[in-house]
Amino acid sequence: MNPLAVITSGTKGIGRAAIEKFHKEGFDIVTCSRSKEDLQALKKELETSGKGEVFIRTADMSNKKEVMAFADFVRQLNRPIDVLLNNTGLFIPGSIHEEEDGNLEKMIETNLYSAYHLTRALVVDMKERESGHIFTTGSIAGFTAYPNGGSYAISKFALLGFTKCLREEMKEHGVRVTSILPGATYTASWEGVDIPQERFMKAEDIADAIYACHALSKQTVVEEIVLRPQLGDI
């Protein structure tokens, strides 16, 4: 049986690149998105390779009820979870004192609570087996303050704190925990901006870094990995 990777928000950007990488390396995949059509297209494309199965479910990961429904879907597969990549994220620029009311709630629910609730639901299996690897897709905004970062930066600082705490809790249980902290990566959220595409990192490079962390022996964990465009932050 193939190992299993659960990767949230997997139809675009870093999530899509990570799914393609792990699937290529022989993993079965479980993923979610708000778009049923995008999920079906992803499943069809990947399964034609014959390398592994792809299990899909629609979910709005900013909604706790839907997060828990997705967790139930994963558990009902009755498969050991080898990798969990909490990849759901939302970016709305704005300064703390001027951004639209409700931005903080939106980004905390999406960027932090989705990872918190899904991890709590799925880590039980990993603890019992004393095996597994949990990743969170954070951001350099999670440790570097900058103007117009606002609630996005707040949510990513919190996500890094969550991952650090989880790492300490999981040490004795044999579960590895890694924070992925990328800078500007060319994804759909950057489309249309007046910046050359080559100025950004590639989502595939982030996916390769995630897989490389996982491929190390179980005696070793990369706790945090920071990736930035070669010419610096955007």
C-alpha cells in the first residue's frame, strides 16, 4: 500500500505543487478545495499516471464544521497518515489601523484555525503509531513585521507559534513537525501584478523543499525552513 499524504487546498499554488511532488514519489493523496470542478480535474490528471490514488472532498477550511467533515472523510479511509500538510491560506493586505473590519477574523479562521482543528483531529493516529510528519505552510510574514501586513502577519505569527508548540508536544511521540516559511512565491494571488514572474520563487521549489524535509531519516527533523527569492523580498 502506498503511503498517504493529506494536503489541504490542493488545486492551486504550493498545495498543487506539493501534491504533484508527493504523488510522483508514490504517495496516495487526500485533498480538498472549495471548487468541486478543480478537484475533479486534479484527480483525473494525476490518476492517469497510474502512480497512486487521489481522494477529494469539497471543503471551506475557514469553517470549522467543514474542517471536521473533511477530517472525518480522511479518517473513514482507515489508512495511516504519513504526511499532513496544512496549506490553507488567505492573504488580504492592509494595515492594522486602517484595514477593513473583519479581516483579522477571516485570516485567523483560515490561516490558523484550519490547521489547529485539522491537526487535532488527525494527530491521534500519528501519536498511536509513533510516526508521521506534520507541515504548516506559514510565511516570512510570520516572523518579519512589515507595513501593510496587518492581520495576515498576525495570523502567520500565530501559526508559527502553533507549529513550535506542536513540535515540542510531538517529540516524545515520534511525530515530526516542520514550519515552511516561504517568501513571495508565484501563485494565483500574485497574478496581474506588475512584477516580472522571474522575480518570484516557483511553487515547485517549495514543494521540493517540503518533500526533501520529509525524505530525511526519522531521527532528523527540519524544524523550520525559510525560503526567499534570490533577489530578496518583494
